[in-house]
Amino acid sequence: MHTYNLNLQIPPNTIGLEHNDAIVFAGSCFAENISHKLEKLLFNCIKNPNGIVFNPISLAVPFKKLIENKNYTENDLILQNNTWVSLHHHGKIYHPEKLALLSLINQKQDLFKQEILAAQWLFISFGSAWVYTLKNSNTIVANCHKIPQQQFEKRLLTIEEIIATWQPILQQIKQLNSAINIVFTVSPVKHLRDGVHENNLSKATLLLAVNELTKLNATYFPAYELVNDDLRDYRFYETDTAHPNTMAIDYIFEKFKTTFMQSNTLQIVSEIEKLNTMQQHKPVGTNAREIKLFEEAKEKQKERVKDLNI
């Protein structure tokens, strides 16, 4: 039995992504994958200062602080296993000293504000509508930091909650930076720890919420549909059956390029891709002339990329 993909056709975005544009990515690990690919192509990518964040409420925190011009406080930090962590940040952001961590996350937040004000693009990737509320502080957390499960209350966000949280954020960001283009995606990564049915409820909630949010001068890139409806095959997942594999990410990125990049940007990308391929290639054999010709061609390609004035 053969598996066919739909070859989902996505209309090109009306505004083209220029190679020198500042691009902010925020949200799930899927956003990390796409930004990493763009970075390899020498795009100017900026990532969420709070690290990988899956749920829309926690993801909204740095944007709310930016808009309200507020800093994080000691109340946002907890001591866990002799290490200070933040309720609003990924577990990779930590410090053994409380005030040092507070200073670090506020510096990241200050830089984030400057970057949002100057950015041409903001890509927001929602991962899960399931949230964990720490009972003793009634705080929805970005990461559970290996705190015992009984200290949390788990629930599914409503569509209305997500919309009510993000509508004012989108409006305020546009007021602060009228030139910014906002794009939503729903991550195709499956949150199977919640359960298969629960994951589907979560993704449906996110899709419906995003559908409403895109009516507020924002657009949608169908990363979720590209994996689940276009590829439709577990060959395109890692062995955990939850994360899209390299083939799937490459496929999505090609669709991303044709959606957001116009001919001038695609030409620049093509030259950089050629150089990246050459730099990864190691000549086989000991033929000195062939090795010399390859090295000369690589140097010429470097000059070609340099002449692009990136």
C-alpha cells in the first residue's frame, strides 16, 4: 500500500521575508528547529528569552512584561534541588544564586524588548493547551522543574482564555512596532504524555484560538497540517512517534521558504546553501590536483557569499 502526500499548496505571503530582516521566534521546540535552519543560512534570528515554552499563557508572560515595562521579581523564582529556577522560564535557565538569576532573566527581558521594537517578523508557535498551575502560588508555570506532580493542578485551557490573553498583546505590539509581521503556527510535535485523545483536544483548542487571533492583523503558517495531513506517515517522526524527524523538518522548511521568501532572498539562500554543502564536504582520495581545485572553488563560493553584503 502506497502513502501519498497532499502536496499542500500554501499561498505566498504578501510581504516577502528579506535576508537582513530581524526575526523573533517564540514558543515550542518546533520554533527552535525553524530558527536553527534560518541561522545556518545567516538570517538574523532572535529567540524567546524564556527559552522553549509550550503553553500560550506562559508564552504570553515576556510579552506582557514588555508591554507593561515590568521586570521579574524574587516572587517569580523558586529554589529547587539547591538551584534557583524561574516559574516562567525553561529549565535550562537557572543559577545557584537567586539574585544572579534575577539579574540574568531581567537582562534577557530588556534585550527582548529592544529586539521586538526593531523586528520585522514575529513567529509564535503554540505547543500545548494543557497547563500546570503551582498550587501554592496559583501560577501557571512554563516548566515544572521536576517539582512533585501533586503540587500542581493540570487543566486544559479554553479557546476563550487564549484569545483573551493574546488579543491585547497583539494590539499592543502593533502599536509599539507597526512594521512587525506576526505569524502563528501550531507545533506538530505530539504531547503524548498527556494521552493521545488529550493531545488531540489540545491541538484542536490551539487551532481554533489561532484561527481567531489571525483575524487581528496576523497570519498563519500550517506547520501542523504539513506534518499531520500532508505527510501523514510515522516515517516522518522520530522513534518516540512524537517529534517530526529531519525529513519532516526539511519538508516544512522548504514550504516555509516558498511561502515567505521571494526571488531575491531565495537567490541569497541558494548561494549560502551551496557554501554550507561545500564546507561539509571532505574530498575523498589523495589526488592533490582535485583537492586543490575543490578548495579553490570553495574559496570562490565564500567570496560570492561575502559579496552579498549580508
